[in-house]
Amino acid sequence: MDWVWSHLDLIWSSTLAHVALCVPAIVLGFVVSVPLGYWASRSTAARGVLLTLGNVLYTIPGIALVVLVPVVLGLPILNPLNVTIALLIYAVAIMVRSAADAFASVDADVRGSARAQGFSGPQLFWRVELPLAGPVLLAGIRVVSVSTISLATVAALVGIPSLGGFFTDGFQRSFATEVVTGLVAVLVLAAVFDVVIGLIGRALMPWNRGRRLTSRAAKTLATAVPGGVGANL
């Protein structure tokens, strides 16, 4: 505990650096995945291609992708943007499946009724399909947030500040306290993100308060991450 108290500034700065890597990837991953998932829900061919591509991308080891990004984009190897882009790729790979399942869960009869009432395509999407798909989308982005926070620890392996630095430094020095501190910090951060996203979801979807996850959402949580959250570490 003495080490923790004497290094609170380092823990705080590493946490902020970790958040800075993760938040853009989670937000942009959601923004990119919603239209792709909608397309996948409307087209069997698109679903097959997108989900297969997502599975393939997610199998790439995290350190390999972080090193590959600057080679492809010409960015400096120590640019934190490399990690954020890699995390964005993983986020989209996970979230596309969740988004496709979310829009596929919208009852066809509901769509038909909305069209019969004169809803245009954009009105149908924004006022009917997106709200009804919301609970499953929320479940998906919560999975993405936990996965992203876990995967971001790999940044330390290429010299980019993150909570993963406690793992690498602790292992190099055989100092268990530092490793445990990093682990606890990652778990707490993941829990905070999950709570915040859940509260945002409750605020945006008041009609869904008090309901349990639908079976479709539960299935999404169980299958969204190929090989588990830590598969790419």
C-alpha cells in the first residue's frame, strides 16, 4: 500500500492516458458500426462478408496490429493514435455483429406498420428501428468498452503510456504490487465505463428502464467477442 500511496500521481496520469486511448475508439467504433450493422441486417451477403471480416480482424494479435498501423499509415511509431486506431478496428469488429443482431431483432410487422403510416426511410430508421434496437446496441457497446479497456494495455509494449505500463514494469522488476495495482486499476476503469454507459443508455431509453436484457441481447453478450475479451493481448 505504501507504494500505491506514493505513486498516486503516476496511477492517475496513466489512467487518464488510458482513457484518452479508449474513448475515441469506443465512440467512433459505435458510430461506424451502426450503419454497417444496419446494412448487414438488411443483406445476407453483406452480413456474411462483414462478420467474417470482423472475425478475421479480431484474431490479429494486439501488438502486431499496433505495430502494423504506423507502417501502413506512415505515423510515428510512438504516436498514441496508432493504438487508438488499432482499438477502433477491434471495436468495429465486435460492434458490427452486435449492431446487425440489434436491427435484426426489430419485428418486421413493426416496420410494416410504420411504412403503412407513411414513414419515410429515414423516419423509419430514427423513430422506429434505432429506438427498438437500442437495448441490444447498448449491450454491444458495453462489451466493446470492456474489451477496449483490456486491449489498450498493450500500448505499454510499444512505449505508449497506459495502465499496461504497470504490468510491463512490474514483471521486469518482479514487483507484484505494481502488477496488482495495474490490474485493479484496469478493472475499476472498466467498471466505471460500464456504469457510465449504462446510465447514458437509461437516460436515452427511458422506456427500457427496469427491463431485463432480451434473449437477443444476452446472446450478443455471449458471442460478440471471439475467444473472449482478452483474446488479443
